[in-house]
Amino acid sequence: AEADKERWINDAADWNIDGPYNRTALYDLCETTKWTPGLAFKCGQMRGGIGNIRNMFLSCLRYTIEAGGTSLIIPEITARAEDLIGLTQGKHLPFTYMFDLDFFRQSMAFACPQMRLVTHEAELGADLTKTGELYPKDLGPVDPSSGSLKSTKEWRSKFDSWLDTYKPPHGFSQATPTLVLLRFNLPSLFDWPIISDSSPFIVSYGRILRFSPSILHLAATVFYALNKAHSLNLPPNATGVPQKHKFYGAHLRTDVDAAAAGFASYAEQSGTYLSAAQNNTALIYLASGSGTDIGHFITDAAAKNISVATKFSLLESSAEYLDALEQLKKLKWDQQALVDYVLLLRSSQFGGTGASSFSWNIAFLRHVV
């Protein structure tokens, strides 16, 4: 039985909503890109929650490809402050804080071998020069309604002109590389206009960022506990949005930073989720960083005969999950949110708040299957 459980959890950890990652579209893009030897890029401060960090990095990588950069420094992640509000002053954490570095390296080696991935600036050589920093959208023109570039057709030529102002007399080369620092503002949604890329690229590109294996295994354990406790009979690795009426996934974003940013109130969010769930299921998986509001939500749901499960309640429900519970407790707030991210992706129906990049990331992923 223990072997069956572990096999189920491992299968669930390998799950992706749209099946195995297809790198062909990225390969096709890299094959048709005009590359500039010696042109290296660094992504400015990766900060915020997973929604913003994911969007920033995918935008940075996409602009690096568009610019023909032949080297990219693997970005670090800036830790969120303990008060949850400060995003810029924390210590620098490795890419593996959230993501699977081996998977990213292997995917890039296959799909985009023209680009070298390095860990530190020093790997670029002693003769490295640096340009000024660049907010990619500053090269314009920007669509005021979406915040994206209106078109990417002229961006490369505008970038090349911008870069020319920093070109050394002998030009760029692998021996004398130049480093460009790309910066992005928050929120980072729609920085690159994805509509300019092919449909196969749009639906597959984000998959290059896979969560770290330990977090995926932990999320799979929570999913196993949910499946078992509520007799959902969900398979561990079936692609697509799960069967209807199994469980509703709610992202209750009422933490102190959300309140400070003017997000919808607890009453607005909880009322919407409970109303939607009442018509579809008797079970809600609740993702929230606010312990106080989790308690309120459980009480409000009980009045409507709806059960509520959270990652902690599920792992605390049985001694068989003790190791997983200890692992969860050791994770930082934003890492714990990755577990919720996976569970919400797997819900029969999902509810989030429009001000949250976390909610938008989940909604878009569910939309493409």
C-alpha cells in the first residue's frame, strides 16, 4: 500500500495540465533569430510573488531572444520582507528557491542552444563592458490600454539602435562581451505582447519554468491527501481541467500586502467564491496566506454546508503526512504558495481575484487546455 501511495504521488508530481512540455515552438523561434555574439543579458530584480516573478522572467527571456542575446545570467530571486509588503530589500535567493534549474537548462540546451546560460557575471570574462539599464517597453510604442508594446515588429531594430550607442570601436564579440540589464515594473503582466508570437509558442512557452521537484512532490502529497480524505477518485496525472463537481479552488487574496494594495475585501471575495461553489460542489480547496481569514471562511462555508480544505489542514489530518507537514512548515510564505498554485490548477472550477497576478497565471494556464 505504501508503494502504491508513493507511486501515485510521484505520478501526480509529474503532472502538467497540458501534458508533456513541447519545446518545438521555442526551438523554431530560436532557429529564426538573428543572434549577436558577445551580447549578454541580466534580468533585473525578480521580486514579488510567483505570478510576478514568473511573468518577469518569461518576459526577460523572451526579450533576450528577440534581441539576439547569446548569454543569459540565470536570475536570482529577491526574498519578500517578513511583513509581506517589502519586495526590494530582501536577500538574493537562487533560481532553485522556486524553480527546477536542471529542467530549465535541459530545455534551453535543446530548444535554444544558441544561448549560453551562466550563473555569475564573472563567467562572461574579464573584458566585459556594461550598457545602461533598459526597461524594454521604453523603446515603444506602448498600447495604453494593455500596457504592452503595440507591436514587436520594430522592437529589434530599435534595440539595435539603442545598443549601438554602447558599441565599442571593435564591435561586440565573444571575447569582449557586453552586458545589458533588463528591468521590469510591477505588476508585470503583459510586458511582452504574446499575441505577436505563434499559437504553439503562446500555449507552451511558460512551461519552461517548472517548479522545483521538492515543491512538486509536496504539492502532489497534498493532492493525494485531498483525494483520499474526500474520496474524489481523481487520477494522479490525467491532463486537462479535472472532472466537474469534484472540488472548487478558491484563491482568497486578503493578506496584509493585498489589503495595502487595495485588493477586493474579504466579504467580496468570499461571497463570490461561496456562491459559485454552492452551485457546483460541497468542497472547496482554499488558498490563502491569512490564517484569520481562513478561519472566517471555514465558518462562512459551514453555514452553507460546504467543507473547506487547506494545505495545512490536509497534512495535519493524519500522521502519515507528518514528514510532508514538516517540509511545508520549513518553506517561506511564497514557496508555500507554490503548493496552492498546483492544487488550484487541479480544481474542477477556479475562482480568483482580478488584481492578483497569481490568479491570472492560473486562469490563463487553465484556459489553454
